[in-house]
Amino acid sequence: MRQLRWASGSLVFILLLAMLTFVWVEHSEAQTFGSNWLGSYYNTPDLSGSPLFSRIDAQINFNYGSGGPTGLAADNFSIRWTSQQVFTAGVYTFTATAETGMRVLIDNVVIFDRLASTGGPQTIRQDVQVADGTRNIQVDFVALTGNAAAQFFWNPVGTTGGTPGATAGPPTATFTPSQTSLPAIPAGALRATVIKAAVLNVRDAPSLFANRLGRIFRGQTYQIVGRDANARWFLLQLSNTQAWAYGFYISVDGNEFNAPVLSAGAGTLSAIPPGYADTGVLVVTEAGMRMRAEPNTTSPQTGRIPWGSFLPVVGRVGDNSWLQVVWKGTVGWVYAPYTEMRQGDLNAVPIR
């Protein structure tokens, strides 16, 4: 009899466990957090300046408490997550929980904006009609003082993924996606396809430390317009500019050495302002640097240049201790000992 009661109790426990497991799985499947979010982390409360670092996050589902992400201050930081996600046409409820503020865009269309909120925790929901296919999603998050948390997910309308007590937006929004087409590739041109990364940064020079110009995604194909001397980096033709991509992450449909060898300054760096000659000399910064109006430390600061930036050199002083460079369209002076020569002959640069 005791064995029978034990067996009956065990059976009831197993059934209850199975029911709980089923309910949890059903709820989990209703919510979609997406994947491969490229997070750009800023030590500023308004996404200003350059990100301190970037990384791939599996989902946006963080509770930092009274602290902050590793590497950032506990207060007054911000994060921008971007990703491409595939949808089946339909109406979806997008849910965001934030402490303090959050803004969400789909294909550059704002679906809700509470980024300027200064209150406590908030949950926002918005029903959106989404077209079939791949959509670009951007989530901006701002944390001020106190606790910080960020969560973002979506679920088809009518499922159980919504958050009880959430603040709904206006009636279901009509969303018209705008997808930027990939640039046309001339017949017979050498082509590169992203194969080894879900998201690949493209830069203004052939270096992992160069400035990021944008991102390209797995499966996208671009025309190769040049390469570095070792065919490790390739200059790609994007929709409205050119940028360098690291060859490890792409597949070239022909002999990569057939691409012309271009200087590290090819692309956006080759834009020298009127009145200055392109000397072919390029340096890279080995520290965060102040750019100044004149070649001395008491001169007014005219720019802030991050570590690892590539700079065309258009002038120098007689002892080569200061270099006149171009940074984002502005000409100014930097202290030469904190730079490294990457290309050209400094003796060919005019003394100013």
C-alpha cells in the first residue's frame, strides 16, 4: 500500500512537472528576442562621440542593477543595438522595457521613442504591421542614474508574449518598410561575398583599428575595386561610398590578386581639401590625440582623434616633430611621436 501511494505521488509530480514545462516552452516560443545584435557601447548618456567598444550580443535582455556593462561607467551611458531579422508578413507586438529610456526603429522608421524619459522603469508596447522579408532593426538605450535595465522582444499579435500592465501605443501602426538595395556590380567585375560573419564591419583603411564606416551582412555581395599589397584587405564598392573589408570573412569569386593594389588612403581617406596636395603619406595614431590649429601644445584644440585612426599627411615642421594632417575633412596638427608611419616618404611632404 505504501508503495502504491509512493507510485501515485510520483506520477502526479511527473504530470505537474510536464505541465509546467509545457507552459514555459509555449511562453518562450511566443517571444522572439532576435539574434546577432551588434551593440555599440558609449560612455555618454546620449550616444554622442565614438563608442568605447562594440560587440555581438545574443539578445537584448540585460538587468545591470546599480552598475553598468563591463567597461562602462555605472551611470550616464548609452547603447545602440542594430541587427537584421527575418519576418513573415503579419502584425507583431514589439515590447521594450527600459530603465531609463529607449527608442526603436525598423528600417529607419521610428515605431516608438521614449529615449528622453527621465522617470523610472517603463514598458512600452506597439503593434506594427511588418512586411515579409529581412528588416533592419535599431534599438537605442539610455541609462542615467540609479538602476539600469534593457529588454526588447516581439511576438505575433494574439500570443502570450506581451507584458501585463504595459503601456500600449496608438492603434496598430501601418509600417511601410524601406530596404536599401545593394549596389549594382558591373559584368565581369571581381566580387566578394560575406560568408564567415553575420555582421562585418567595413572601415576607412585596411586595419582592424581604422574607423568603422558601416556594416555589411552575411550573404551580401559587393564589387571589389582594390586590395592591399598582401591581398588580406579588399576595398568594396558600397551604395554611396567605398570601404575596406577584412578578407578572412569574405569569399572572392576569382583570383583576389587580380584586384589592383591601392594605397591605404584609397576610398574616403583620399579626399584632400582644396589647397593641399595628396602627398601619399599616411600615418596611424598610437594614442588618442588632440588635433591643434598650430604645431604646439598651447594652440587651440580643433579635433579629438581616436587611437588607431589613419591620417593623410599634408604638411610638417622642419624637424618632423609635428605633422599637418586631415581628419574628417579638417586640417590640423598632431604631435608626431604618437603616430606611426604606414605609407609614403615623409621627406616628400612640404614644410609649412
